[in-house]
Amino acid sequence: MQVGRDGRNWRIGAAADVGWIAGHTTAGVSITTAIPPVFDAYATTHQADDVDAAAYEQALIEDLSAHTSDQPWWLGYLDTGAHDVVLPHAPRVFLYWNWPYVLVEAGPEQALTWRTGGHIRHQHGALPDLFFPADRSWLVSALWDDTWTCVGGPAPLIHTLERDPVANARQVRPDEDALPPGLVRE
């Protein structure tokens, strides 16, 4: 199925496109609650108080793009009823605890520009709640009730995120609590 936006048609994702995620995460407080245990390395990242939302999101997308060959990205927008899902009439795919997502094949530019009105992590944020390249070499996911973002991917990508002061990432082991330092679990 395709849906029009910005003068072109975009492919809408189906359950098969997220089958590698669905049913492969585990409930709890570890990174594998959001990211399947299939990657070489994992990290959590969150916007620091002294960093603008746009700068944080731009840094994250730049770091991911630098470690990704030219290919489409799948962008997933969680339908909370309170946040923009970009394509409101598109069918949903279900992940995690049967949460509905609009999944669209697009790219890094759309990840930074399509959403308006903020998201769970920041009132001025634009990023999708879940995104990954077509080759599934990494996955970024922010769960409904978290104010941070989880990342799984190759070790060089995770090291890049750790070295980027704006990305504000911390490497975690799959069995470790994913809560970033300085944040409190509500």
C-alpha cells in the first residue's frame, strides 16, 4: 500500500516489515525491552537539558546516516492519540504490547521534518518513535513511557554516538538497566 505526502507516494509498512522486532523483545527494564538482542552493541540516548531538541535530533540522524549506506529507512510513529502520526489514515502495525504504529518507508530527511507538534520525549521533537534502515543494520526505538531512546547496532555506530556530546549516548549491555544516568524511573 502507498500513501501520498509531499507530492509523492510512500510505501506503508506491514507486519512482515517489523516481524524481526515483534515478539523478539523482552519485558523489563533492559535495552532488550525495546531492541531485539540481535546487535553487536547497544546504547541509550537522551536530550540533555542544555541542548535544543532540533540540535539533538540532527546530531542523532547525522551519526546514524554516517554509518548507513544509501537506502530507505523505515519510520514508525506510535499512535498514542496525543501525538502526530504523520499519515493518520494509514494502516497500523502492532509492536511491543500491541501498540499501534504507522510505518512508512522514507529516509533521514523525513525523519527530521515530517512530525509536527512534538512527541513523548520532547514537546518540540520531530523524530519517529521507531526507525531503522532497510538492511536492519541498526534500530532506534523509544517506548511509549520512556523519555529516552534505545539504539542497537554495530559497535562503530554505538561508539560514534558515545563520542558525540550532543547525542548524549551511553553504551549498555543487553541485560543492564537501560535508564540513562541522571534520569529517574517514574
